[in-house]
Amino acid sequence: MKFLLAGKLRRYRGIHASDVAKAMVAAALKTQKEPVTIYESEVIVQLSMEAI
């Protein structure tokens, strides 16, 4: 099913809960100037890789 979500639909792919948790920790440790930040799925995956 993953192959169906390519191109513009890639942003709607599922993300493992553990990757979301890692990304949340990585984002919390970075200094944020804005009170609310919206992360697209690709950025969440990148942040989870940084947290490893």
C-alpha cells in the first residue's frame, strides 16, 4: 500500500508511533520561537532520525 502514496500523496503516509515520539523529543529540545509549530510527515521522519 505504501507505493500508492507517492509524489504529492507522500505526506499522508503513516508514521510509526516510536518515530513520532522521537521527533517530539527532538523538537522539544530545539529552541522554538513560535508557540505552535506544524511538522509535515517528512520533517517528523527527519527529526526522529536525528534523535537516534
